[in-house]
Amino acid sequence: MGSYPSPPQPEVLPPVSDSAPPPRRRRSAWAAAPATHVLLGINCAVFLAMLARGASIWMPTLDQLMFWGADRPNNVLVNGEWWRIVTAMFVHVGILHLATNMWCLWNLGLLAEPLMGSFGLFAAYILTGAAGNLLSTLKNWMYPIHDASGAILFQAGAGASGAVFGIAGALIVLLR
């Protein structure tokens, strides 16, 4: 049979200009998502401060949680301590609670912040976290726990879960 001709070799052209384009500077993780890092820092700083004041790393007591800003229906609705709706999203019930919340915030924040902007992410965190804490407070007010003697016990609320789920919800809307 016959032989096939060899394929032509590509021609290598010299660059058009003498200088190459400047290398793209990669932004640091801090510059790409400052609000995510600030929120992570605040949550971790509050937890470290709790530990420094004697709170348990695994399970702080109810008094310790309330001292640092957790919310309970009687404190918020009866005593008028509305600031607890916001502060409770920075208080965590142990290192595992903090770690799982911060892992989710880290992943969702790095994805959401380029789409929402730093102010948008921070606003979504605060607004959805406050809404989640308020809803939890109202639910705990309407359905309290009763102990063996029949006394009413209100659950305390703490953590960034409402805010993290709020960011996830905002991402679902943005990526739709």
C-alpha cells in the first residue's frame, strides 16, 4: 500500500510586542472576602473570650451562655432585652457547635461574597440571623418545656445557624 504524507508542523510565531503582559496579581483571601473573615473572627473571638472567662469548651452552662448574649423568650419578650436577638448569633454552645457553624459560614461566605459584596453578605448574615433568632424565640415562647414539677422552662437560643441558612437561601436565589 501507499504511504501517507507526514502532517504539516505548526509554525511558531514570535510575540507581537517585546514585552509580555504583566502577571495578574492574585488577590489574597482576605481581600476577596473581608466580611466572611470578619464574621468568622467575631464568632471565634466571642468563643475564646467565653473560654477565658471559664466557660466549658464542650458545653457552657446556661448562665454562661446568657452572660455572653444568648436569648431566651422571657429575657427578650418580658424583660425587653431585644439586643439578644443579634448577640445570640455570635454565642455558641461548645466547640463542635462553633466549628460546624464556622465551617458552613466559611464555605458559603466565600461563595456568596463575590456575588453579594461585602456589605450584602454582612447584611444578609445580620438580618437573617436576627430573623431566625426572633422566630426561635417566638416558638420557644409558644411551646415551653415543663419540668417534672410542672414549672415552665424556656430554652436558650444561640449560634449562627439561622444566619448561615439565610446566606444559603440568598445564594439559592442568586444562583437560580
